Amino acid sequence: MKFDLIIDSRPSEVVIALLCDGQLIELHKQKHDNNFSVGDIYLGKTKKVVPGLNAAFVNVGYEKDGFLHYLDLGSDVQSFKKFTEKTISGKLNTASLKSFKLEKKIEKDGKIGETLKSGDHLLLQISKEPISTKGPRLTTEISLAGRYMVLIPFSDRVSISQKIGDNAEKSRLKNLIRSIKPHGFGVIIRTVAKGKKVAELDKDLKNLYKKWQTISKKLKGEKAPTKILGELNRASAILRDLLDSEFNNIIVNNKEIQEELKDYLARISDDEELKVKLYQGETPIFQKYNVTKQIKGSFGQAVTMKNGTYLVIEHTEALHVIDVNSGKKVDAKKNQEENALDVNLEAAKEVARQLRLRDMGGIIVVDFIDLKSDKNRKLLFECLKQAMSTDKAKHNILPPTKFGLIQITRQRVRPAMTIDTKEKCPMCSGKGDINSSLLLIDQIEHKVANLTEFKSNKVDITTHPFVASHLNKGWLFNSIRYKWAKKFNKNINVIGDERLHLLQYSIVKKDS
């Protein structure tokens, strides 16, 4: 499989599209001032302990207090508290845990009131981003994720991914990591570490330990609530988790993000930074790589597949419901059961893509076309499991019921991706009345005329592709664009953008 990462930097956010063999499989949006992302580490202050919930509400700076359940404290929470308090007060001046005396572990079935009290300072990590009216979900089990491993303070345990099946390789990795890891830290070895040499693993481990040193330095004299360490931006995190797969292109339209990704790749892998390319074309980057069209076609209530098969996706308060429809896909050479199986197998792959693309969580019920054969129902079940095997979110799939329903539970740690694929009427913007479309060109010309009082020499006009084609139409010296350039003595450039409505446009002075 070939992966392409297309990154569109916009004024208020960065939008990241992950393509697999040209097909959109993940879409992420990240605000430029993004806080409270999964993996971010904060110094928080306990506001309220609620024995009835066996949980506490902690102030980490978000408008709603974060939620910390007893089960998310971790057995070494007392050691974390001691380290945090001593570092803040200046009594502890090193990040090393070699001489640090660990506190007694807490019981798994204990009460939160016995461990925390109002006013306690805690080092916390975001485990689930704020969603709707809820604050972030928090944990005191700090983990620092790297390319090949995850570093866990106040633990000596070395564990390994279950996806590595070779016992000899497991033993090699465990022995190797035990010999190089710092004292007082546990390590989880990731699947991609399989077959890696000691130099690569040691480099990754040292990068993670530097993060812990950074945390220790920032804690000194700090007051809660404050952000101590930010997780990688979404683009870097995707690269970290998928770099074992073959990236064909990493294309970004922002110089700063390009340099950031190059620096990150240079630290974790040789030569990979050469794949990061800066896009400088005039056509919007998502339009150039056919991402905009895929977004519009993938996020609607009805999602069409090839040969007329389509899904209908609806969200209720309690769950997501997906209905599979055959449309016009009927092969006259096959019977009803065979046709239903073909449609279902095709739909199963699209369902797996949609869950990952929209980051749908909770309970999902899929209504496949009824299959009479137990063998075919089992085949459908295995196909869906295989299609979802690459989904990194925790999920569970139940076998089909006698009614043809398959139930799925899927963990979501970020707000579900929702994109409005319905547009307001391009003529009236939903108001019911419009300015005459015949006057659109005059309106644009009038706006350009207003720029004559400024010193700007270059003007970019971005419009719907149909309008852009009209303005650029004709032999160079007969086009409307050229006539405006000559009339106003400016270098005028007209760009078509599929994201704009028919009567929508923007005019930008390039040197301002």
C-alpha cells in the first residue's frame, strides 16, 4: 500500500488528509492554537473529589474541569505526586529516578478519597479530548510515545506488542531494551521495533528520556494549571505511527510546517525527510490532489460506492446506524444470495473506511443485506474484521445476528469528524432572494477598483471554477482578467477553488 499525506495550512487551522492508494482514509483538523490534545501533559489542581463517582474533577485550564477516575490514577500515583511536589518546590533537582524512593502502590479497588484531596497538585495526561459539554478525560499514568517504544516512568516492567509473534525476536528485544533503558522506567515495545538494530532503538529511547527531562525542568516553580509538554502535532503523530508503511509523498503548502516535519523525520529516520515536499501551485492543494471531491463524497448521509451500491449513515443520541443498499448492482448470472454477498463484502470495506474517516465511536449497528447461508455470514464477518484490522482505535465486532445486523463498538478519543456536505443555495444563500447573477462580474470589478487607492500591485481573485473560467476565457489580450489588469494597472491573477459557492469570491492584495 502506498500512503500520501496532504497537509493544507489555512488561516485558522491545519487540515490533514491521509490517502491510501489515492483513496481518502483519514481526515484530521487541528486548530493553530490547539490545546488539550490526546497526549498533552498538564500540571493540574484537584478541585473536587466525588466519592459517589469514585472520581475527581481537576482544573487543567479548560473551561470545564477535567475528569479523573480512580481507575485512571495508576498504581504509582503516590510516586508521581511525590515527584511532582518535590520538583515544584525545588527539593528535587534531577529527572533521574535512579535514587528516587518509590511510594507504596495503591489498591486496584480502593477509594479516591483515600488517595486524593482537594488542592492536590497532579501531573496529568490527556487521555480523551473535550467533547461537547464534557471536559477532557485525564490520567496520571504518564506515557511518552516514540517511534519504536513507549516510555513509562516509575515502572521497571518491559512488555512487548502482541503482534510480534516470533518468540526469538521477543526475547531479543526484551533483553536489548532491559540493557539500555534508564533505571526507574518501564518500556512498551511497539510492533514497528521488530528487526530494528540497537542504534535505532537507543536513539528513540534517548529522545523519550529527553522529554522526561523537559517535564522535570518545566515543573520547577510552576503553578497549576499549566501546560507542561505538548504532544506532537497531528501530522507528525501520523508519520510516527505509519512510518513503517511506505509513504509515497508528504506534501504541505506551508514552509514552517514543512521544516517542522523535516526536523522530526530527521530525528527518527534517515533520508525520510527528503519525502517532505512544499506545494507552491496556485490551485488549492486539496483540489490539486482530488481531496476536496473525496471529502464531499464521503461525509454525506448517503455514501455511494461503485456500481450503484450505497450506504446511508445516521447518528442518533445513543448510537450510529448504517444501512447497506444494493442500488442497481445486480448480476443476472448470479442468484439473490450471491448478489447480496457481493454487495455486503464491498460494503464491509467501505464501512471500515467510514468509521476510521469520521472517527465514529460508541455503538455502531450495520444493517447488511440478509444472507441465508451461515457460510456466507461467516465470510462477511471475517471480511469486516480484516477491513478493520488496520484501525488503531480499540474496537470489538460481534457476529451477524439472524436479522443480518452486525454490532460494533469503537473507542473514540477525539470529537467525531463532521463535515457539512450540503450547501446553501448558491443564488440566495438560503434567504430566498438574490442579487442578479448578471451583476457578479460587475461586483468583482468594483471591488478591484476600490484597491486602486492602495500601493498593492498584485491582486489574487479566488472564485468558483466556473466563474474563474469565464474571467480567463478567450485569447490573453481579450480576457476580462487582462482588461482589468490594463485598466487598473495591476497584476491580476484569477484562481478557481472548488470549495467556493457559485457567487462566492475573495480578493487578496498579495503584498499586504
